[in-house]
Amino acid sequence: MSDRILCVDDDPSVLAAFQRGLRKQFHIETAQSGEQALAAIRTNGPYAVIVSDMRMPGMDGVQLLAKVKAITRDTVRIMLTGNADQATAIEAVNEGNIFRFLTKPCDAEKLAKALTAGIEQYRLVTAEKELLEKTLRGSIKVLTDVLSLVNPAAFGRASRVQRLVRRLAAELKVELSWELDVAAMLSQIGCVTLPPETIDRLYRGEKLSPEEREMCEAHPAIGHDLVANIPRLEAVADIIACQNVRFDGTGAPPNTPKGSDLPLGARILKVALDFDALKTRGLTEVEAVLRLRQHAGAYDGQVLAALEAVSNVRESYEVREIELRGLMAGMILAEDVQTVSGLLLVCKGQEASPSLCCRLKNYAKHTRIREPIRVMVRTEPRAAAAETVPPQPPNRR
């Protein structure tokens, strides 16, 4: 009885008959028009099944179920009509992706069977979606955990870039920004193949040997291949693959997209990565933005404008020195966390998460960590561009 059904008909007597005949088997709610049905969905939805009459004044059944499909894709849609002509059936199926097409008069037993089948279909779809969402989240967590353990410097850079990318996405009003958010966090996953000393020289802007440069140039493609096999991350993989491609296409292999053909996420990610690289090498934010402007052909002008906008937004941070036991989620590391022997554990700029705090405290039980740790703690925000909550994958198939 937990799976609710919405019956829509402009005839109150028909709705009353639905209630009398089906209430012992199903949880039935009713609406007398398409507009009432949409209001019920917005207020009380989603419903497992919606049964709609075809002929209603104002919004007919085909129009209603097409809107239902756009609003709540998983809801199973059933059409009930006294017009059993072929044209009506074709229109209903094409416009509303109808699960069943029933004709009036429809006896209670036949309607009950259709509703039971509809609920089973709804449960199947939602269970599959839940499994896929859990698999997706788990796969992303495994990859980020591997990166944080194997290459803390690469993970630290990805964390810094992810925070900037969220601001850029908000400024640009990017749809499906969850894909960009994941791409930013996994942008450095291909660096698991690079020696730590090569990563350090790359991020500091030092000269690389030909062999090192070749390895570094390959990491986006390696990252793409690691991510592309995960369901629903195909677009994320494409963003990762193109993260270093110039907007004007200069230096890219043949057939590489450029300009507006480049994924918007890749254009945003390139600006964020290069901006972070310049700041890591000691430039101020203003100096870094000006440097990027000097190489305008490499970047999408709209993304650079967004960078200038978010760079003028500041949150006030207080730098504190704390003992490891005082490290809390939300603090940003102001310097690298190292063992007393100099082993890098976590790169500066990374925001502490509950799992990171736990991991470092467990690590300290066996190995001495340099203390105190310098962290940045947020105080009063100076502007309304506080960091956004990480976007989640949409509930869709």
C-alpha cells in the first residue's frame, strides 16, 4: 500500500468508482484535471502509477502524461479512454510513453491487473536506479581513495581545483554540474602512473625530461580510460580527456575538438587547472588571472570572465596552528602534512573530510606526524559566493 496511484478524470463519478473498487488493494488518490494532477505531483509526488482519462477539458490525457514524463520520469503512465481509435493510441504512446492503453468501460479486475503490473514496473526501475547510484558513488569513492593514498600531491591539487570549479560552474550556471564536479575530482587520476618526484616537478613548473613530459602529457588519456568504463561517467571521461586541450586547438592531435566543440566542462577545467598551477608557483590571484589573459587563445573567454568574477569573491579565513587531534572536517590545510621523516601524507590546500581526519589520526598511532599543523578555518563570509554543496547525480536513468 506504500506505492501510491493517482487517477485523473474530469468525471467525479468515475473517480468515486475507482476509490470504491480499488481502495482495498491500492493507495488511490484522485485529481479532476490535468492542472490538479500536476499540482498533486509537485506537492505529494512522485507517484508509482498515474492513470489518466484521454478526453478532458483544457489539458487532455496525452498532454498530461507527456508532462508527467518530463517531471517524474520513473512514474508509470496508463491511459484510459473511451476512444479506442488507432490514432489516439499512437499519439498517446508516442507523446507520453504509455505503459498500458485501456478502453472504457474497463472492469475492476482488468484495471487492477494493469495497476499491479505498473507498480511492479515502477519498483523494478527504481530498484535498478538505486543500485546504479550506489555503484556510481562507490566507484568514484574508490578512485579518489586510491589517488589520495598513491599520490597525495595529485589528490591535493584535484581538491583545490574542485573547489574552484564549483564556483565557476555556479557563476556560469552550468547544467549537470555534478558531472563537472566529478571530473574535477578525478582529473588527476591518471597521475597514479607518474613517479612522485615527477609530479612534484610538474606542479612546481620545473623543467621536465623528455620522458617525464611524455608521461605527463599521457595522464589525461589514462584518466579517461580508467573512468570511461564506469556506467554514466562517459561524459566525465570526455572532460578528463580534454582537460589540457587549448580552446583554439593549437598543438592538439588531429580530430581533437576545439572551440565550442570542446566540452564546456573541459574548458572550465583547463582554466581551473592552469590558474591553480600559477598560484602554486607563487603568483597572486590577480597575477594569475592576468597571466591567463596573456594566453587568451588557450581559454574560453566566457570562462575567463567567470574566473575574474569569482576571484574577486573572498571568504575570510583565519590561519591557526593546531595539534592533529584538533583537526576537524571543513578545515583547509595551509601546509603539507608530513611525517617527521619528511614523507608527504596530505598536500596543502585540501579540505579535511571526516575520513581524512580519521585516516591521519589512525596513521599517527604508528608513525610520528609533524605537529602543529597549520590550517585555515572559515570565519565570516564576505560575499554570497560561499562554496556550494557538491551536486549529486540526477535521479534519472
